[in-house]
Amino acid sequence: MKKKLCYLSIIAIFGVLSGCNEFELKETDVVIEEDNVTNKQSFEQFVEHVTANKESNVRLVTYTENGEPLLHHLDYKDEMITLNVEKTEGNAKERTVSKTSCESIRVDETLNKVDYSLTGCTDQKDVHLLTLQK
């Protein structure tokens, strides 16, 4: 009986630990897959809020070649955009988060598409976020 209880405890602990890395899409997520963007109105609203200096946030979801989610959490507050990029790394499937702050969103519009990038970032690099086809 004790052995059975011990095994059940180990299985329960493993289940809880493996559940820490699970990802669940939210209704408001902007999902980017190849040339398809789902819920792009959430991203466009975020850009409008930044332009109007209103606090806002949005999460962009892309997938790696292995099917692992790559999450871009954008938060606009106090005239600064904070970008947290969350990704899975290594064989242990550990989630890592990198963070940068940026001053603005640059919108480059052509006849066929609109490119969105973060500019004035703390690491001195612009960050391309998204391209929307017209």
C-alpha cells in the first residue's frame, strides 16, 4: 500500500511540474502563422492606444519549427513599451524570458503590406514585430 501511494505521489508531482510549461491560447492573442494573422484587430488596437498615449497590452504568438510557442508580451505604460519574449529552450523544455524596453512603434506602409517594429530599444536594436498584408 505504501509503495502504491509513493508511486501515485511521484506521478502527481511529475504531472504538476510538467504542467508548468504548458501553454494555452487566450481569446485576445494575436496568432501569427506563416502568412495568416488571427485577431489582428487586437494588435491594431494596441498600436492605436500607443499612438494616443493610452495604457495597453497585447500578446503575439508565433511558433518555432518544432511547434513550440514563442510569446511576445507587449505592455505600453508611462510612454514606454516593455517587450517580454518568452520561449522554450533545450531538451528540458525550460521557458526563458528576455526583456527590453522601447520608446515607440514604427509603422512602415507600402502598397502591399504594413511592417511594425519597436524602435528606441534599450539594447540599441529595433525589434520587428509583425507584417500585415493589405
